[in-house]
Amino acid sequence: MNILVCISRVPDTATRILVGPDGKTIDTQGIKYVISPYDEYGIEEALRLKEKNGGTVTAVTVGNESSTDILRTALAMCVDKAVHIKADEKKDSFFVAKNLAEYAKEMNPDLIFMGRQSVDYDSLQMPSMVSEFLGLPSVSVVSKLTIVDGKATAERDVEGGKEIVEVSLPCIISCQKGLNEPRYPKLPDIMKAKSKPIEAREAIQTEEKVTVMSMAIPSKQRIGKLLGDGDGDVEELVRLLHEEAKII
């Protein structure tokens, strides 16, 4: 089975984010970057399928030279091949999806995994956009997956419940928390990954469809108030909810 996993480089979720001087991007000073957590579920699921059925797992990312660090992490998790599509400038989702799709056309994988969304922009666009470029079925927010006889049966999270769908391979699966438990790279594999080759290729340039006009940190204007459980406190709570919060 030939499997492609699309991964993205995002700030660690524990990082304190600040807006950069241009007001349109984040300040990258001192930020630790990692593989987007949802993408790790895709890597793990691909590796489990390879261990069960044989085949190869390829990890690909679109980004600047610094993006090779997450490819090294993927190699340490034991993917077979890493591909870096070089893009020096920050581009929109259309640019990323187009480049991922063009590489997928060359590779012709049986399965494409990606996270349900990246945890930086949270746009949730990549699976459906790549699906449209390739003309392949796509199943999003998958928390359980079974592959049998060229068909994928996927359980996906929907509002208030679960939905089970079946699609023929090749297809695109976007991964949700609960699909598996991603493995931690072992020290010997981390050391081996440092010397493994990473295939580099130039990105295909596209016209940007979306432009970031400005970026801002949410303001904290709300003031918390502590109340007791006396009759007067209950009356004050009702008044605040009615007059200030205006929700009753």
C-alpha cells in the first residue's frame, strides 16, 4: 500500500503567540514549531496500515527551509520518505493545496492522510481542496478507520453523534483525535533521522486567493466578579445577567 501523509509546521500549542511588527503575521521570535497535532494521527495511522499490509509511507510538507525539522520528526517516527516542497514566502491555502495535489498526482498513492485542520489557522480547507484538485473522495473528521478489499469504512464525528461512511480507494482521510495514539520517536530513530535524505523540490507558484489584511490578539475586557450564595448575591447575579450581560 502506497500512502501519502501531508503535514504542516505550526507553533507549539503551549507557545505564547504575539503579532509581528507588520500586523499581518505572528512574531516568530522564540517560537518552538512542531508537526500539527492532528497530522500526527495521520502519520500514525499510515504507519499502522504499512505494518499490517506492507508498502511505503511518504510525508510531504510545503514551507520554507525551516520546515525540514518536522520532516525529520516524521522520519524519526519511521516514515519511509520525506519530501519538502520549498516555498520561501507564506502563501494561502490554495497554494498549499495545489502543490500537495500536484505531488500526489506524481506519486499516485492508495491513501492520502492529513489532519482535520492545522492548529494555527484552523481553516479546515486542505482536505476538501486537495480532494477537488485530484477528483478523489474525501472523508473528514475521521475517528475510526478500517481498510478491507480496496474500500475504506470510516467513522466520523458529527454534531451530537457519529456517521459511518464507505468509500473506494484511493481517497483522502482527514484525521480526528481518537483515531489512534501517535507514537513517540525512539532515540535511535531520532539519531538515524538526522542523516536520512529529504527530497527537495520547488513549489509551483499560484495566484493567491486569500490575503491576510490584519491580525490581532483578542482583547480581554471582561472583568470577573465573585459572588457568594446569600440571597443578596443571588439577586445581584440576576441583575448582572440582565443588565450587563443582557442574556436574560
